[in-house]
Amino acid sequence: MPISEFRKKKLLHVFRTFFDTDQSGKIEKKDFELAAERLAKIRSWSSSSEQAKEAAKCLLQVWEGIKNADIDNDNQVSFEEWCNLWESYSNGTNKNEWQNNYMDFMFDLNDTTGDGHLDQLEFTAEWKRYNVTDEECNYAYAKISQGKPFLTKSDYKALWHQYFTSDDPASPGNFLFGKAV
């Protein structure tokens, strides 16, 4: 069954916002190097700090996993290849470690206090960095938290899976990246 237009819209949002950092229309290794530099700058980490080094290492590991989707071997992942990658994730044929590592990385970025919980203030602070308004963040957090005061990593993992696999527009996971697309 082909991927739905709704899921394509969500995948395009993540593709453009988090992966195609140079806006070339393709994902390649330099996008991850640029993302690591930008993250260090946003977080006020020096390039030699342990946080910056760990973020760069994790992002390059994510690239190593994503590049397996490059079926035409041009060292770039097109949006079509990206969709194929996530379609195989949703049908269970491609559950790679990089996907779990990236999910953990994103949770840890949001969990700025490091307490293993993601609350509304942390969620809002993170997504405002990506030009999501307070109103959108508050609405999104209400959707994903479903009335709970915070999210655990287990909650986040379930929402992550919903985001990348669900065709249901009412699914709470659709709001994991700060707003619905």
C-alpha cells in the first residue's frame, strides 16, 4: 500500500525542518555536519565542548543509518527515498538502531533539565527555537501529553512511532514536532 498524502506531508515537514539543513532538496552528510554546528550555536556550546562533540557524533551516526536509503548510490537521500525509508519502518521491515538513537537524541534535547521527563516548559522552549509560536506549542503539548504533567521517554517513543506511522490526523503523535502539519 503506498504511503498516504497525510504521512507524506508529515515526512516532508521533518525532512525540510531537521534533515535538509542546506535546503538543497536532498539529505547528505554535510546536512548533519551543518546541523551539529547550528545546534551547538543554538545551545551556546563551544565546538570543542563534550555536548557539541556528542551531538555531532550522534548526528553522524544518524546519517550512517539514513544513507542506506540511498538506492541510486548518489550519496544523497531524496524525498522519495526518505519516504521509502519510513514506509519500511512503519511496515516493520526496517527498524534500525539509528531511528532509536535519533529518537533518544531528540528526547534528550527537549529534556533540558535531564530529569528523564519532558514538561510543557521544556517542550515549548525547544520548539520556539524552530519558530513555532507559544500558542502552537501549548496546543501541541496538550495533544501529546493528554493531560499528564510530563512525558516519559516511553511516552515519547510511542508518540514518535505514531508520528512516523499513523495516517490518523487525530493521533496525538502528529504534534510531536511542535505543531500539526
